[in-house]
Amino acid sequence: MKKDLKGRIEITKSGKPIIKGTKVPVYSVLDILSDGGGFEEVLKKYPNLEKEDVRAAIKFASLVLGNEEDNLYGA
């Protein structure tokens, strides 16, 4: 999945992760999901995205938070 992230997630010059080839920030996708929306709601709001883009956004957040936890707890 990490390999898929490179094809789906990119970091802007300002350091914000976005869905590659779009201006859709990863946090916008996650906001919809955390508010109880599903993949279909994300795809309705951002019709240029694919389900794999949504999955990549979730995985990216998981990896970032996992790394922060490792750094926080010295793992």
C-alpha cells in the first residue's frame, strides 16, 4: 500500500498532503469520513476522485499518525 500512496498522494510545496493530480487536501477527505460520510459521499463531493484515492488518504493518515506515535513514545 505504501507504493500506492506515491501514486495517489503528493505533498504540496507548502507541505500539505493532497490527492495527486487534484487540489483536494487529504484532510478534506478525512473530514467527510469522520463526520459519518462514506466513500460515496466523498466521491459525490469530489467526482474526480476514485475509491482508491479515498483509501490512500486513510492509509496516509494512519501512517503519519503511526510515525508520530513512534516518535512520541520513542519506538
